[in-house]
Amino acid sequence: MPRINKTIILTLLTVISFIFLLFQLYYYKEYFSSKNGSYVSESKESYSMEDSVHWVFLKKEAEEEGFQWVELSGKDPRLAGMGDLSGTEIPLHCIFKLQNHAIHLVVFYERSGNFLWHGQLRLKQNMDKNFVHFRKLHFGRYPGAYSKPNLHLASIDGLQIQVPKQVANFLEEVSQSRFVECRYKEARMFYQVYPEDTSQDAMEFKKKAKDLLHLAAKTLNGQEVPFWLSSGTCLGWFRQCNIIPYSKDVDLGIFIKDYKVDIITAFQRAGLPLKHKFGKEDDSLELSFQAADVKLDIFFFYEEDDYVWNGGTQAKTGKKFKYIFPKFTLCWTEFLELKVQVPCKTLPYVEANYGKNWAIPISNWDWKSSPANVQENGIWPIQDWDEVIQIH
């Protein structure tokens, strides 16, 4: 087999080993700056001519060295429903082939949540399915989200290329990187039917809720406690890509197996005093923290054989309530300029809580009777109230 020129290999590997190519299209900045809704994240970078030249140069050099290549592009999901822009395609994957060798280049984009995103490896109908063994290309089969890695130069077979400093961390993220996009098109349709509340009170609440969500994420990430958007916060993300202004709180979910006793102390150190603690670790645990005019509610979920549930407690009566959800796995998304997790199959999760009419806003919500999945779950013994009903 002919010897492959190291220069082109170096060029390709250098690009790949950088893990991402910061392709940001100019219209983000130009379009979003004037027409951006609050539910659409504003890009912090722009696509430069230099980026385009490098991309074209790479493919030209590959051809001159005898490589065949195929580029897989797709619609930018953040532009869904934006008229002419919604059909704009961006490069997602590029596969270089030389005889029996193939190099799979995955294009990473920097998102406003300060993380990296790549699109799905999806073949188009007119593609040559025999170009390479596509089933062996496991990386990028689904959209993915990754923390931005620190890179350093490493020598591999005499080639100086960039690799993540913490290779193990990056590889660990691969199996947990699946990403689901906010439903931007549906969110725009929602606001056409239910115009966004732009009152001063609503805008102030959204800002406070966003700040609280970022602080909560920083605190829980510091404790290495995985969490996801739950209840009304999850509904707001799924339905309108935004905070629901009349919800008055931020809701997060955590599996009870991930609970740590230091969580309360960590939030208190972050400036969030404990408002109440209901239940106990083995039954219906719920924490609530207060930040200015916005409350942070953390619901702990318990896993059964065929469903999961979280509990609720009525402080005045000691009554217990149980909220049933179908089992789910977690995916990453972008929400309010934050990389955060949500149930991958969000619709069943939302429907469990809010019923089939979840798309219709309801401002009068009773947590004891309104949820579609609520059921009474007994009452706490009076002798346990000091432990299971703590109000601060």
C-alpha cells in the first residue's frame, strides 16, 4: 500500500484533535441582535472568513494527497422557524478516505452555554452507502454536548497534535453526551398564540430565575450531583424555550441515589438559605431554598421497578402526596445560556405531570390537586413532624 504523506495526515489530525471547529455563522449576530426573542440564545461568536478559508483549504489539500471526502451537513436547529434562515445548512461531519483508511472529522460548535455541540451523523438519501462502513462510525450518531476541554500538544508517532489534557474525562463524556434541542419552532408558534409577557415584573422574574438556575447549577456541579429541569421549569423549556413568568420558582430534579448531605450546606455557602425541608432520605425528600423573590425547589426521585416518583408534603396537615412518572434517561440541552439536563423523552415526562393539555398555559395551579399524576400517599405520624416538616 502506498505511503501516506505525513503532511496531510498532520493537517487532518490537527484539525480533528482540536476537538472543535468554531464555525459560527455571521447571521446569528446580525439577525439575533435585532430580532432575537428572549427564548433564543444569542451567539457569542461569529463565523469568520478565515474559518471558511481553512475549511476549504483542508479539503483541497486532502484531494491533492489522494483522499476522497464527503461532507455531511444539516440544518442549524437554532434557526428553526426563522423564515428563510430555517433552511440554512451548516457542516456537521466530514469523512476522508484513502484506500482502506478513513478519518472521521466531527465539527464542534461553541454554544452560548459555554459548551461544545455537534450535530447528528445522518446520511442523506443520495449518498454512496459504500463510501465507508458508516455503521462503524459510532461517534456522533446522536447530537452531543461536551464541556470545553483544555488542550495541549502531544507527540503521536512523531506528529505534534492537540489532545485534551484530561483524555479520560472527555472519553467519559462520550457515553453521556446525548443532546436534545429546545423546540424553537414550536416555541415561536406558542408565542404567536400566547404573546410573551414583557411586563417589568415578568422580565425581572425571568432574570432572577435565570441567575438562580445558573447559581444552582454551579452549586450542584461543584458537589458532582447530577440534576435536571423538572416540573414547571421543564415545562417552560419544552413548551416555550423559556421560564414561565407566573411560576415564581425554579424546579430541579435529582435521583435520591445521588443525594448528599452536604447539598444543604453547599447552597447555604452560595447564599441560598434553606426555606424548608420536607420528608426524609428514604421517603419523599424535598428541599426548598430562597433567593430574593425566587424560590428554588429540589425534588428527589425514587426508582421503582417500572416507574419513578417524587413526593410532596402539606405542612399544615402532614398529608403526603406522590407524583408518578414513567422511567426516563437524561440528555443535555441548552437553556438560558446553560448546559443542563432534561429527560430525553420529555413529552411523556411533561404529560405525566400536566396532562394532554400541557400546551395551554394555566396560571392557577394547585400542587396538591392540579397535576395529572398526583395521588395521596398517607400522612406523616405526628411524632415524626419535627423531622419531616422543617420550615425555616
